[in-house]
Amino acid sequence: MSIDNAAPAGDFYNTEYLSKAGESGKWAKQGGFLRQRPLGVPASTKSNWKQLNMEAEVRAAIARGITGFTFDSMSASDGTDSNSSLHLMLAAAHAVDSRFKIIVMPDITVFGSDVNTVVQIIASVASSPAAYRLSDGRLVVSAFDAGQNPPSWWQLAIAKLNSLGVQVAFVPTFVHWPSTAEAYAGLSYGFADWGSATVAAVSSMTNDAGIIHSTYDKIYMMPVGPQQYRPKNYLFWEASNSSAFRGAWTGSIQGDADWVQLVTWNDFSESAVVSPHTDTTLQRTIGTGYYNLTGYYAAWFLTGQQPRITHDVLYYFYRKEATSAAATAQSQRATIATGTAENVIELLGFLTSPGVLKITIGGKTLTQNAPAGIVSFKVPSVAGTPLFTLSRNGADVFSFHGGVQIYGAGGLPSGVQDLTYWSGSAAKSGICAL
């Protein structure tokens, strides 16, 4: 949650990563490196503040039904330094709850064919009680973009681990699914896909678990991601507000996936963040939507039973500015990777009984009759701050404004950061079972 143990208003996120002038103007053309940041935490006087921050993240994850983290290892020091981020996370998980487990995931885009470093990183976690193991004792290991190395390379890595007394259950994560996936089957316990946060992509993946089960007799770890926006690349994928995220969750449930990998908990460089987040304002109510939805869907996935909705809850998802707006803080406008951009406001209702959903903005109120259950109501985005309302029998149940203003065609005023989807909830849901 913190990089430098400084007060949030003046920490590295606010003054460097989210500032156009930050890091000596390194990302000035992009308008700053990030658009989101973790929630601010007070500076600590304790020497183990990094681990304490990680413990807070573990607690936050557990509160929404998450049972562990895959840790994307990108530093060779993870294999040699007991105080590296990887090992601090292992210690944090064990300190909070012995049931919360960590799967080490060496990043092959970083380590390439350096088999000794990858083996060293994996072996270094083998003695940790927080490392995830199967019931037969095998250490569960993944690898990001595992397909960069051929099966023969992984066979060598596994043989080296065996020689160190480390038996592994390998679950490679593929960014680009290899045409010869069967070649990895003999050395793998299962397969994982990195996926893409678009409605079309998640729809095409619903049957993947069944294919993996029937074709390879392996487990499948399904990706579930909220969105993808990369300021550093001027690039975004259309997540259709909450639709891609909800579609991936329901696909994992209906498609009988064995495990789910949220992509990701905290990759702020790609705005693919499930954890509660904010911006330079440090407001704590504007980046909670994906996080809170996770509680509902994780409970459904883990128990096999759709949770009963016991409280009316409204979530909202919208862009702060249209994709066609002037990019005044950037040297060029961000472009969409595939498909068509959707500039809409979504009001997502979890309703105990039928009602009327209302969105008021730009002097107009648009309504939708909604049955009990999960209902998505979308309207075109216009400038202003939306007012969201749930009504029944002609009376308002509750009403609230969105967390941030939507800016018009001129784009954001100077000093205001862009962000893809803002999200938030109106009431405590009470439906997160785990």
C-alpha cells in the first residue's frame, strides 16, 4: 500500500507516479505513469512497515473471499533475499491467516531463459508454510507467460527442482496460448490463461475449463479481470463498465473452472485493479466497485451457491471523460486495442425486490424498471455528476451522487487526472459470505 512510508498526500504515488512532472518528467507525454493508486495509509514508525502494509492487503483480500495471491516475481533477489517483497508477502500471509496461500509465479518476460534464477526463486519459497501445496505435498508453481520457453526448458527446470528435493505441481499461465499446448500437458498439473478484459474475450473463454478437462485431464485456472488501460502505451481495452468483469466471473462458475485468478489485485500500471483504490484526492469511496463485487462472486464460485441478496445495493461504473475528449494532459489520445469504445454510465443494482433504477444527469432523468436480482442499467455518458436512485412504489428508497464529475468534450482541466472506470457502492451489501 505504500512505497516510501510517507504521508499519502506527499508520497511517491501522489508526487511522482500520478504527476505529469513526476520522475523528472519521465512520463510527461503520457500525462503521468499511473491514473490510480492504492488507498493511502498513514506513515508508520515501525521498521517492519512493509510487511504490515502487506498484512493489511491480505486482510482486505480475505474480506472479499480471496483465498490467496499469485505473486508475480520480477526480481532475481526474490530467490536470495529473505527480505524481498516475495518473502515479506509469504510472512504477511502466514501472520494473518494460515489458510491464505501464496503461489510463486516467476515472470518469464523478465527472466527469459535464465533457468537457474527461476529455479532459485521457486526453491526459495519451498520451506514457507504460506506457500500453496496440494494435499500430496507438491508445491504449486505458476509462471507468467510460460509459453516463452519450450516444454524442454521447463522439464529442465523441474528436474533441477527435483534434485533440490522440491516436488512441484506446475500450472503455467499463458499470455498467448501455444499452438502445441499438449506438449506442456505431460509436465503440468493444470493450465492458466491471462485473458483479456473485454466482453467478447470472456465470452469466448466460458468453455475453456471443459476443453482443458476433457482434452488434457488437467485443472484450469480461469482469468477474471476488471479492465485494461495502460497510460504508458496510450492503450485501452473496452471493459463495458462492469460487464467484462461480471461475465468472467459467471463464465468461471458456469464453465466449471477449478480455480480463478484475478488479473489483477494491484497492477496499477495497467489499471487492472481489484483492490480498493483511489487517486490523488485520496477519497476512499470511489474505487470500491470491483472489490465489492468480488465478494459476491467469490462466494458464489467457492460454495457453488448463488448468494441471496439481503440488502439493496447500487454500484456505479463510468469514465471520468469520454474517449473522444481532448487529451489535454497527454501528447496523444489513448486508442482502443480492439472493438469499439463505449461511453456510457452504468448503474448496477443488487435488488431484494423489483424497483425502478434512475440516473439523473444533464437535466434529464432516465429510468429502468428492474426485477429482483442483479440488474445493469446503462445510459449514454454526458457531462456532469450523475445522481443514482432506487425507487419503489413511487418513493425513493435511497439516492446518491457519483463519486466524480464527468467532463465534457474539452477533456479534463489542468491538474485533474484521467481514469477509466470509477466505481463505488451506495450501501453495505451484507452478501459477502467469505
